[in-house]
Amino acid sequence: IKGVQGKMISKPLLMTYLYLLMYIVLSSGVILYNKWVLSPKYFNFPFPITLTMIHMGFSGAVAFFLVRVLKVVSPVKMTFEIYATCVIPISAFFASSLWFGNTAYLHISVAFIQMLKALMPVATFCMAVLCGTDKLRCDVFLNMVLVSIGVVISSYGEIHFNVIGTVYQVTGIFAEALRLVLTQVLLQKKGLTLNPITSLYYIAPCSFLFLFIPWYLLEQPEMEVSQIQFNFWIFFSNALCALALNFSIFLVIGRTGAVTIRVAGVLKDWILIALSTVVFPESTITGLNIVGYAIALCGVVMYNYIKVKDVRASQAPSDGIAERMAKDWKLEKKSSDIYVPNSNNDNDRASIASSLSVSDSKVDEEAPLIPPSRLSHIGRTQLGSHAV
């Protein structure tokens, strides 16, 4: 009997680890792939808006095929009012976060970008307070100050510091933070819930149209005169990896808890920082980089600890152990099974557990269409990206 039980336990556990490994590999791979495609030193396709539009167009087409042709999921009841007041503004900030995040790859290293992404909870918390969806608390504020100090120290230690790239990345982070707040304020009030497929179905085409304007003004004239190389298989595989990342996160959060996915995110960040210095030898990490990033991570970990405490405190103390376990499980499932367009960009993305605020969000810029309540930033990143 013990042998049978061991097999029953080990198989689901093995599948969970495989899904986590798939998430880490895809998340890291999409970021490194985007950097390789955009970098003038490698594939030399310095058109971040074009690359983001390819991702959006491909994701939207696949989502349309799944919804309208294969009918894997049913589209939600979408009225013109909801589309105009919710989907359009959220898509605008989503497109902006991807545009700025991908542009940063042209100027700064992957490692430094990951360190800057530690600012995601700071940006989200600030936007949530300004929009009135969260309250200013002394303990959370001090954690945000600690994170900011860590990022400043890390930036000071950056050998190849570039103001333009840093501004692009930080602007993308705040655009994503504002999108997360809008998602909570607009979609949750309408009672609209979107899964990963319907998120792509509604958000991707709208984001594509928003990106068309800056593309036409900024990149289209340059593409006409420059000798660009367009390799179909490179761009197809790049867009496919970005799409696969969205679905891999969906599989992971269906099998693990919020804490597990956050720990996996931290592990992914450290692996990515180290791996980027191997793939791109021009990237150099200094001791001050590591010290600053470690300080920022301490602030993020303490922040998440406060949030977990808040969630547990919100549970009725009179509940028995069985009832508490049932509530914990339901909370995990609720925050994992219900999605709002979010990723990156990560952050990711209304019907999330009411005890979790939007400031709890963390974006995976690479997979920005994933619910924020689940992918709270513990050292990340964000759904950024930035890549889809």
C-alpha cells in the first residue's frame, strides 16, 4: 500500500516540478531571445515596436482560432461600453509597457533590466495609493524605500549604465503598474473575468492597433531605408515561445500555490542574471550590482511576508483547522483559476481574491496576460517583457 501511495504522490509532484522547470526555461528563454533579436551585435533587428506587434498579431490570431474556430473557450459577454471603457485603456497601457520594455533591450543589459524590475512592486503600490485602491501604510512604505535603495545601489554599480535605457525600462514598469491598477478598478467593477485565451482574444488585437501609430511614425520610415533581415522562422519561433510562456504559467499556477510561483520567480531571476552574462559576454555584473539587488530582494520578500500575514489575518480565527485548510486551498485556486488581462508583463493580472490588493501584483513582462494576484513580485520581475 505504501508503495502505491508513494507512486500516487510522486507522479503529481514530478509533473509540478516539470511545469515549474518549463516556466523557468520559457521565461528566461523569451527574454534572452528578445535581446538577441533586437541587439545590433547579434541578429540586429533594432525595431522593438515591430517585434512587439509581431507578438501581438500572432497571439491574437491564435486566440481567435481557439475561440472562434476550435471553440476551446467561449467569448465573454462583451458590450461596446465595457470594451471602450475597460479593454481599450488597459490595452493602451499594456502596449506601452511592452514597447518601452522591449526598447530598453537596445540600451542596457538583460541582467540590469532584471535588477530594475525589482521596482515593480514599488510602482504598483504607488499607483494603487494614488488611485485609491490601496492605503499608505508605514510598514509597506518602509519596504518600498528599502527596495528603491537597493535598486539605486545596483544602478550605481552598473558599469555600462545608460540613462536612455534606464528611463525606457522604468517608464515601462510604471505603465505596467498603472495597467494593473486599471485592471482592478475597471474590470472588477464590471464583474468581468478573462482567462488567458480570452485575454489574448480581446487585448492583443487592440494593443496591436495602439502600437501601429508609433510604429508608423518611428520605425516604418527607418525600415524602408535600412537593410533589415527578415527571417520568418526566427520571428515565428520567437512569437511561439512568447505564447507558450503564457500557457506555461497557466499550467504552473494550476498546480502550485502563490508562494511556490514566487519562489520560482526569484530563482528564475537569479538564473537569468547569471545566464545573460554567459550568452552576452559584454554584460558585466559588479559586486555593487549584486549587493544592491540583494537589498532590493530583501525588501520585496518582507513586503510579500506582510501581504501573506494580511491574508491570513483576514481569515476568521474561529475557523477550525479543516475549515482554514479549505479556505487556503480555495484562495489559492481562486487566485490561480481566474484571470484578467494583465505577464513581462509579467504582474501580472476581475475577480481575484478580495483579500489580495493590486499592490500585491508582480508582472512577468514576458507573459503579461496573467493575473497579478498570483504572480506577486518576490524578486522579479513582470508578466514583462519586456516581451509578451
